[in-house]
Amino acid sequence: MSPEQQILALIEKIEQYNQLYYQEHVSAIPDFEFDQLLAQLKELEAQYPAYNFPDSPTHRVGGSITKNFNTVQHRYPMLSLDNTYNEAEIRSFDERVRKGLNGEPFEYICELKFDGISLSFTYEEGLLVRGVTRGDGTKGDEITQNVKTIRSLPLKVKKGGIPEIFEVRGEGFMPYSSFAKLNEQMDILGENPYANPRNAASGSFKLQDSAEAGRRGLDCYLYAFMSDESPFATHSESLEALQQWGFKVSPGWRKVQTIDEVIAYIHEWETERTKLPLATDGIVIKVNSLEQQRTLGFTAKSPRWAISFKYKAENKPAVLRYVDYQVGRTGAVTPVANLCDVSERDWPYKKVKGVHLSGTRVKRATLHNANELERLEVRVGDTVFVEKSGEIIPKITGVDFSQRDFYLTEAIEFPTNCPECNTPLVRKEGEVAFVCPNDTACPPQVKGRIEHFIHRKAMDIDSLGEGKIQLLYDVGLVRSPADLYALTGEQLLGLEKSILNEDTGKVKKISFREKTVANILKGIDRSKSVPFRQVLFALGIRFVGATVAEKLSSYFKTMDALMVADFDQLIAVPEIGERIANSVLEYFANPDNQAMISRLRHAGLQMETGDVVVEMEGDSLAGSTFVISGVFQNFEREVLKTKIEANGGKVLSGVSGKLNYLVAGANMGPAKLEKARKLGVTILSEEEFITLLGGQAE
């Protein structure tokens, strides 16, 4: 695989995990593994700067913005922190700080890192006027009514001497007690419980019903003060003032003088944090002096004056009762360990409570693939070590061979046939996963493909969901995404099914009553207007995520053109490599996929990119060419493109000798900037572009 292909593959993978985490509250991989992917991408981009693309996740913070709430521009960017997992990296951070401050004496503030959702609160004349999520670091979602339900958060600061406008930031979280109560209620209602307190907090802060958010016992610790007229010289002064003003500040923070004291603080809280009534995952270390913070400054992604130390995941022994196998949407077969606590070794499995780990009970943990099974040398009945890496996903990390009984000699053999449809499994060269090739008839693949099809970033049919899809599949009404468009009210009305949650033993009942049916049919009909790029993403072609689908749809314009494209035409698309091209060719060569697309076309789905008619505003940019890169305060990228074209300009896809202007926003990639400078291209800031346009920022 070429460097360009490696970089593009990493970008797509990281963006998928970002989407799952920030939009759907799903942590698909542990934090450590995510950080390793990001570090690998950074290293490759440093080695091959020509492929340092402006949309790389290394140039931005967090994920994208949901459309469920008003989008709000942050007055001050909400940057993330660099993460570290060992003392050596903490000491390296200290050395960088010392070098950056040229030997000046300085202090650190150590704070607990709570496991929740980052929030920003704006106060005007002492009154809380806005609560916003971090979003992508530049813009977030306004959730003011929900944050007002936090009982510990002052709705008005009545102390004198406060700035007219100021902002405080903190971590919104759900205490363990509230988490347990919420999951108990969800079990009673037959709904799927949250996996952990962080996911519960994230989902609860984004509820449309603020009354329901208020019932969930949410809370928040404040850790930062920001204002254009800050009255403080140090971070510690601001924390003390916030506490005096009535804000809830973590009582565990401490001012220290040396890096040895920082490390002692880390060791102290490694065990003490488990006694707290809420989830924590590390320690944040900050330079105390605000003036020294300004001297040290920022990278594009994070401050140079702060770092986050993350604790290793909690690890406990458990007993492996049996292994079953899950088949995913793409056909990959994953072994799953079914566990119990060592004290439950002789209990009937249906009665076990599981291993208590990081605030939750764990009964199942991933074993990843056949290679991992072989590496671990695990046997049914073994005592194994299980951890929630990144405090989220349980996994087996090893076997306690000293506890193995002599009769446990039979190795676990990976199945040769699909556990769902009995089709012989295949394993492609260079890949670790065994895959079921029966993608059109294997039940979990079919259901997974339909669930992907209705996703918000795909066809956006929010009136359906996993349970309803399962019911429609079980009664034989849906075997393909195209079947959705043939459903009628008569077929749906009165359908019902009870679904057992094997982990909790609770039964969830799904019923299709008149209102439910009306909403489903309305959502399906509305999806026919979804643009072509989302239709292409909805097909679920391997390696074609939302970004790739947008590039392909923009280049080929129609489904027909894309379906007949050959390999050379596909790799001619900017940023499309061999792996993606081969996957697209394989997908469209399948007669079943061709038939499904034909049915979707007949149902009325959008199979071509609509030509956007640009209403001309003037000719001030006539004859000029532009490339847009980065994040802007006054414009979305597409709005900026339309604005240029509406005033006679032309937007190009890349920097070349034909380019007149590069419009440079925040967090743009360095490669494009450097190339523009070498070619003598005029580089415009957002303000300079507005001036060139004639002051039109609307």
C-alpha cells in the first residue's frame, strides 16, 4: 500500500470513529487505540507532506455538528488536549514547557479528568444565557435548556466584580447513582441500557425534552474561566473565584511546583479515583500562570501549556464460560467471550451478574479475531484477565495459566462456516478477519446493511431503528433496502414482536400502531429527496464512507456514470486509491447489487447530483480563481464556494500555477499553504477575502 493510500485509509477510519463517537454516542474502539491511529497518521503526514490533506483529522478538533440543535460559534475555540499514558511522556512535556519559558520559574495545576462531555457556559451581566457542547471545537450545539437543569450550575452569578461577559467551561457528567437508576428504568421500559456513564451523559445532554434531561441527575464540574477582560493572573485564582461565585469546582485540584509532585499526584489518584461517585479517566496538568500560557501558545489542535495523562484501563480476572461468534454488516466474524466473575464460576449462566469493571457489569468481551484466539491460547473454563480499554469496550488481555485445570486441553477452534447461514467463510490475503461472503442472504449482514441504509448520514429514515428493522426482517417484509419502498400501511399495521435482551434478561416489545406506521411511511417517502451523495453512502460499499461518497458523486455526477466507470477512471478521482476503486468495481459487478439499485431508482431515489443554480450577486471576482482551505468563522465551506461563484469567481480543486487566490481559514493543511507560497499565489485571510468581496459577509 502506498503512503497516500495508507494516509487516506487512516483518515477514513478515524473519521468513522469520530462520527460514531460524537454523533451517535458509540465508542467503537478504546481511547488508546484511537490515539495510536491518530499518532500513526501524524507520523505519516510528517514523512510525506504532499499528502497532508486539509480535511485530515489531525488539523481539527473533535467531530462534526448535529443538526438537532442550533449551531453556535464558540467565542474562544475549544481545543482538545494531547494525551499521554506514561511518566516519560509527562517528563518530556515538562522539558518542552521549560524550554518554551526560557528557564522562567513556573507552577503546575493538577486536576482530575472527569469522563463526560465538554460544555461551555456563557454569562452576560451575571446571567446564564447559553450552554454549548464542544462540537468540532469551532462550533457546537446550543443545549441551553438542558444545561439549565443542572442543579449545581448557577443560573445567575450575583457576586460583584465579575466581567460583563464571561465564559466558563466544564465537564458534564452522570454520577454512578444516576446512571444505575437510569439503566434500571430503561430495563423496566424494555429499552437498551447505556453502556457506561459517559455515553449516558452524552445522550442525555442532547435530549430534545429538557424535562427528561432534568430527571436524569446530570451534573458538571467547572475547570476553566475565559473573558476578554480576565481579572486573574493565574489559573488557580480563577478556580478559587469560580468556587466563590457558586460554581462547582472539583475539590481534588492541587498547585504543585515540580514535575515530581505532578507524578506523585498521578500515583495518589490512581486508586483514590475509584472511590469517587463518578467516572474519571485521567489527570490534566496545566501551567498555572495565564501569561506563561500565552507565551507557550497553541498548536493547531491543542495548547502547549497543558497535557492529559490517562490511566491504564482497570483489569480484573473473570471466567470464560463459552465463546460465540457475531457476524457484522460487512460479513466479518468476531469471536465474543461470555464471562462471569470468579465467584460465579459454578452458577447457572443466566443468573450471573458479571465482572464489576469501571462502574459497570461486564458479561461479554471481544476476542477480536482468529489470530487473537490463537495468540491468547485461551480455553473455555480459563480464568482470563478482562479490561475496559479506554473505560469503554471490554476485551480479554490474557490468561491466568496458573489457574488452569489440567483437563482444559482442547483449544477453541474458529468456525469454518458462518454461524448464522452456514456459508463457508473466506479470508482475503493480507486481512485478519474471516468473512461470510453470503452478503445478500446472511441475516445479520442483511439487517446490518438495512440499518446502515437508514442512518442519519445516509437516507435519514429516523422513524425506523434496529428493533423495527429486526421485526420487518423476521416477518419477511424486508430483505433488501429496496424493500422498504414497497411497504404499505396494511402490511405494517398491527405487527408486533417481543425481543429478549440476553444480557439483561428483559423483554422489549415493539408494536406497529397507526401513528408508528404513519411516521415510518412518511420517513421513507421523505428519504426520496435525499441527495445522491447520501444515497451512494447508504449503499454500504466497503471503504466508501460519507467523505468518499461525496467525492465520487461530485466527480461522476450520476449513478449510471459511476456504475460503468473503470479502474483508471476511478483512481483519477482526487484522493481515491486502488483499494477504494477495487471495492467499487466489485460492488457494481454484483448482479444483486445492480438489481437493487434499479429498484431504488424506480422507487424515486436521487441517482444524480442536482445542478445548483447560483444566483449572481455581482462581478467583483470575475476572472479570478480560488481554492478554499480550513475552517471559517463567517462561512460554511459550501456557502463560501457559492459566494465566490455568485460574484463571478471560479473555485478550483487544488493549488496550481493557474490559481489566483488561496482563501486560508483556521486549521488548514500546511502542504497546500507551502505549495501556494512557492507558486506565488496570493494568500487571503477570511477578513481579507471579505474586503476583496466588498465587505459582504452575509
